[in-house]
Amino acid sequence: MAAVQATTSSSDPFAAISAATKRSSKGSAPTAEDPQDRFLKLLVTQLKNQDPLNPMDNAQMTSQLAQMSTVSGIEKLNTTLNSLVDSVGSSQSMQAAEMIGNRVLVSGSQLSLTKGAAYGGINLTAAADQVKLSILDAAGQVIQTQELGARDAGVFNFVWDGMNDAGSQMEDGIYRFSVDAKQGGNKVAADPLQIGTVSALVRSKNGFLLDLGVLGTVDFKNVQQIL
């Protein structure tokens, strides 16, 4: 049986790979956290210490390299996604900050009567030939009704002067409203929208909340319109 001869550094391809790796890393600090660098070092070590009588075949080598490519691709994808999330978060933060002091239209049926005026909105899912607005007090009693006539589909605003059906001025405070919309006698879906002034931003685990004062806080994503 022929003897197995030890290879010298001049003819050892794995020693050359190791030397090239060391030369390419000079001038920069090693990054122990780099998974691709760790993988290459482990692969070189495995090749250098393999059994000469039973070396790694091409299929094994290809499998190892494919794993390295997959790990590297996943790392790059994670980095890209994290960067995208940070960018979206920063953009949302800037947009939310610009809304401080502005009035916004959000889902809700509250009306804030201040100095004889309260503003609200309605979102119709389809056109309606009859739209009826009812104002309710804290006890849920209807104190005024308004016939708003025919309206197209979409969002529109209304104003309440604080007067009840008896002609008396109601006190400033929080009221509610409901909407009844019909087209040809058939009911049309109508979503009530409340108007509030953004006084501050509140950070939450799901993003930013807008502080609307007496109307409470709402999710930034639920803003229907900036007035």
C-alpha cells in the first residue's frame, strides 16, 4: 500500500486559501459577528482536516456553499427589511408631527360643542337621496334633527349650531350624533366621523396615537381627512 505523503505549504491549496483570507482581512478589524466569514473559516478548517482517503466529494462541497449562500441571502434580506421598517417609522413620525395643531376627521360619533358650534362628518358608501342627522345628549335623547338632503358617495362635513329642536341653545360639552341615509327607500351605510384638533402625539407599541383632547386618542392610521 502506497504511503500517504504530507503536503507542503507551497503545494497545499487549503493553506493558500487560508493565507489569501488573512491577506484580504488586513487593514480592517475582524468581524466575529459576520456569519459568512465564520462559515468560510469552518469550511477551510474542515477541508484541511479531512481524511485524505475519504475526502469531501463535489456534492458535499456544493451543499456547503449553497448553505453559505442561503445564510448570506437571509442576512441581507433581514438587513433590508429592518432598514425599510426604520424608514417607514421615521416617515410616519414626521407626518404625525406635522399634524399637531391641525383638525382631523376620524371615525367616531362624538361632537364637541364649543362656543355654539360643533363640527362632524359623514362617510356614505353610496349615493343617498335622503340623509337625516340626529344630535343626541349625554342621556342618548335626540335633541335636534337635520335633513341634509341628497348626497353623493364619499365624505362630507356638517356643522351644528348648538340649538335643540325647541330653539334653545345647548351648553358647551360633548354630544353624539347618528345618521340615517336612504336611496329610493333602501338603507345606505353611513359611517359617522368626528372632528378634533391634534394637541400632541402619543407613542404606542403599534405606532403613533393622536391626542384629540376631550375626544381622546386615535390611531394615526384612522385619520380620514386633514382639515
